[in-house]
Amino acid sequence: MLNTTQEQMKEEITQEIGRGVRLDYIRDTAGEWIDSYLPIYNNEIIEEWKNMPGDYDNRGAAELGAQQGHGIVDLMSLDLYLYYSDLFQAVLDEIEEDHAIYEQERMAEGDAI
């Protein structure tokens, strides 16, 4: 799950940047991106929740302010949202770093000419 999702995120973000979408816009709309990666069916939510790192267990309700009356699967979804948020931010940081290195190399090549 982890590597596949991260690779999918990286590929989609890179494609959007290739189309001219700015990285800061992607950061500003991260919630929409993250929502698109979250499973919607109970069995998928439960399976992915089981596979995520344990330090995300029960964080969603605390950090996102879940109200009473939510079922367990809803609470699992909140935990997954935090997990996918962290994954998405890590991918964005990696792309930003790769882009900065590319720009530095390109500038260095321009100075050498």
C-alpha cells in the first residue's frame, strides 16, 4: 500500500507540474488530492487502516475533532486521512527537493557554458 500509493501520488503530481500547475497550488489544494486517495468502501478502509503504521491509530478523532456518534469505520477513515496527508506532504517535499536540485544543476551548466 505505502509504496504503491506514494508512487501514484508522485506520478500524478509530476504530471500536473508538467502541465504547468504550480507546486504551491498543489499544496493549497492538498485536501482534495488526499480525498481522492482515500478508500470509500468499508472493507477497503479496514484493510488499509490495518496496514498503516500504528502511530496513526486513533489520532484522527483527536486531531480532526470527530464528534460522538461516529462508527468505527468513520474513525478509521479519519486516521487514514492523517496518514495519507503525511504521505502526500512527504511526496511534495521530495518533488520540491528534486526540482530544486535540478534547477541548481541547470544553472551550474549554464555558468559553465
